[in-house]
Amino acid sequence: MTNKKLGTLFERKICQMLADIGYWVHFIVPDTRGAQPFDIVAVKNGISYAIDCKTCISNTFNISRLEDNQIMAFERWIKCGNTDPVIVVEHNDQIYCVSYTALKAVKKCKLGGSNEKLEDCGNNMFCSFDDKFN
């Protein structure tokens, strides 16, 4: 299966998980070039989230995986007074959430250790999907 196909399946999975817990969810379809500012807008109880989904096979997730148009969109999202954008990462069948601002501050975080889970990079920057959205 291609990376693009894996990514699309994961994005749809997150959309469904959010809808199942009461969020209004909109999946942003990429334009003809394959570009989009982020993957999902989710809203519940007057709080909106800009969400980008990433699958991670290796033990490193680097902010360079965020494209320039995504970074510009996240910066504008924040400037407009919205919540901090969220990057949802799937690694070894686990789903983690990290705020864009925290990830930007750290630049590069390791996945690893004996249990192959995200380390918190000293900032408690990662949380589970349930902790973030429930």
C-alpha cells in the first residue's frame, strides 16, 4: 500500500473517530496538485480544531514533514484566534496528538525506546487521542 493511501485511510479513520464522539467534522479534499492546508476541521461545543494527520513508520517524526502551505495555514489559524492546531500521529497502531506550537518549539521529536512509543521530549507535549478530544 502506498504512503498516500495509508495517509488517506488514517485521515478517514480520524474523521470517523471524531464524528463518533459528537464532533462536526469536515475532511479537506486536496486540490489537483495534492495540496491542502491541513486534513480536517473538527468542531464541538464552540471549539474548533485544525488537524493534520500523519502516519509514522520510523521512530522519528520531524516537523519538516509539515509543508510550507500547512505551516502558513496553521499560523493564520492561530492568528485568527482559534485553538492551537493539532497534529495527530499514528505509530505502531497507537494514536498520539501534539500541538503545532509545541512541535514547532521542539522541531524534532523521537519515537522509540523499548516500547516504541512517543517520548514527551521533556514538555509533556504528546497526549492520547482520547485525552485531547474527549
